[in-house]
Amino acid sequence: MTVQDSGKVALVTGASRGIGYGIAEALVARGDRVCITGRGEDALKEAVERLGADRVIGVAGKAHDEAHQAVAVERTMEAFGRIDFLVNNAGTNPVFGPLADLDLDVVRKVFETNVVSALGFAQRTWKAWQKENGGAIVNIASVAGLSASPFVGAYGVSKAAMVNLTLQLAHEFAPVVRVNAIAPAVVKTKFARALYEGREEEAAAAYPLGRLGVPEDVGGAAAFLTSSHAEWITGQTLVVDGGIFLNAGVG
């Protein structure tokens, strides 16, 4: 089936696999042209081929590297002439353990990748296109940023910062650019496999909807938040969690 060109362009960070790939796939399916980024050049090339090299380009690099941010935005503008949507998905969680024992250099790395890079990309897409032409930004946060998250505390704190970054940017970029966040629970990706590998059935049993998330769940949410159906929504965090927060009550 031929997809009609939407005329819109998106930049999705950390999209060679997992949630980012699921988001890029959803945007391509509706007719957007997309630039995806990722650290591994080979994985990025494979993702571009699967998504369709006629509609997708890839720019390899580390999200927190300002030179990479600049190149990604420049390449997208050169290839497609616009950047309507930015999806800040790139993230890291290199350690598990209580905050009291974490190396502060590791915490800095988490914040550089998960929060500072998102602001950097937002600043660049704003100046390159969105300030004068409008658009939308979606930040991928996490349910870990909405409650205490034992053993992934640094990651959770960084995702809480992402939620507040969403509020700040939504306020500053209004009325021309809408900024929202998505807070997924556990999604079946390589990034999250330590949370369910070898015990998926047990992990899924905690979810009222009876399963863990898949990248397509977040892709659909991102497609909605960047669509005309969400034109009166900004500054919000959409929880995509299979109902797991329903179990947080008393009794």
C-alpha cells in the first residue's frame, strides 16, 4: 500500500531500535519523512533500510555531543527542508543501585544524555524551523520519573527532570510549538530487558492489561501527540503504562 506524503518531517533521536524505532515507524507509516539518530552506524543503516531509504535518513552520533546535535539538525534541513516534529527519545541507564552509592560522574552522564541533550536538540530545532513555522516536540520520559524507582534512581530523577523540561518548553514555545511528554512503563526492548528477561510472565502479571509494552504502543502515542488531533494539548505527560499505576492504591 502506498502511503501518501504528509508533507511533514520529524527528527527522532535514539531511533535505531526499540522505542525510538517504533516511533519512527509510526511516523513513516502516516507519511512523514524522518531523520533518525543513534550511536551505532551499522544499526542505524539497517534501521534506515527497514524504514525506507526513500523517506528516512540516519545521522550517527552520541546524543549529548553538541556537534552531533548540530549535524543532525543541519542534515535534516538539507535533506527535507523543514523539521516539524522533534522526538527526544535518546536515553541511557548505565547502572543499577541505590543513589547513596552512585558515582556522581555516572549521574552526570545520565543527565547529559537524558536531559541536557533533549534541551540541546529542542533549542536547535526551534531555531532552525519551529520558531517561525510551528510544530511539536515529544519528550520520552518514564513512569520512573513519576514515582520512586528503587535501583534506577538516577534514571528516575533524570526522567522527572524531563517531565519538568516539557513544562518549561511548553510554556516558552507556546503558542507556535506544542511540547508534551510520554511516560512509558516497561517496554520490551534491549534497553529494558534487565527488568523482565527470564521472568516476563511474572513481570507482565503485575499489569492490569496483562502484558508488557511494545515499541508500537509508544509509537502510536507519539503519532497522536504530533498530529492535528492533539492541537489543543501542550505541557502534558501521557502515561502509557498498561495500567500499572492502578496498583499503587491502598488495599
